[in-house]
Amino acid sequence: MPSIVVGYDGSANSAYALGWAMRQAALQHGTLTVLAVNEVAASPWTGNPAVMSQDTVMLQQARQAAEDAVSKAASGLGETERPVVTVTAMNGFAAQELINASQDADLLVVGSRGQLGFPALRLGATSIKIAHYARCPLVIMPPAS
């Protein structure tokens, strides 16, 4: 059974990628993991994620937003077409967490730009980094028309 991972950050591009990934998982009779990463600061000493107390609340908000987006995307599918979906939320660096998730996935799906994207850029920094280091096939969804 194919395993698909999709990154979700609350942006319109990630919602579009989520919808596509959900339909793809349904077509392939696979599973879908929705990965929501609360982007945290880097420790100035180690470069590792530095999780602060307020990140607990932000992590819960990221999880809830991803769960809401899954419900919305699933409403467009018939009951028999819905794949098994797991929502995972974590604190960290989005690109690195998605790259890590790609090691066990058959397909990784991301939007072309996230919440902090500049309109003139075709690809955001996260999708560019993932394109270089993903360990499975990668789909970078262009913005919805």
C-alpha cells in the first residue's frame, strides 16, 4: 500500500497540495500522512530547533488547522474514496522534517510556496531544499489557477 506524505502550513498552496495528495492516495488505495510543522527558531549554539513555551500552543494550532483542512478536503471525496489519513504535527524546521519523512514515504507532496512566499517567486526556500534532499519521488504543486 503506497504511503504518501504531504506538507501542510495553512497556506493556499499547501491546501491545494493536500487536496491533490488526498485524491492520489485514494486512487492508489494508499495511506496519507499530513505533516504540519510549527517552524521554530534555531539555537544560536547548535543550530538545532529551539522550542519555547509558546510553541506548545502554536503546535496545537498547527495540528488543528491541518485536521480542519483534512476534513475540508475529504468532504469533496465520496465516503468509499477516502484514504486512511494521519495528521502529524511537530516543532522543528519544515524542510528538514519533510526530508526526514521522505525516507519512509513512497511519494512526498508539497506546495510550491508557503505562508511566507513572495508572489514573484515560483518556488519557496522550503520546496527548493526538499527538491535537493528528498529520499522519494517529489511532487511540487503549482499554485491553483
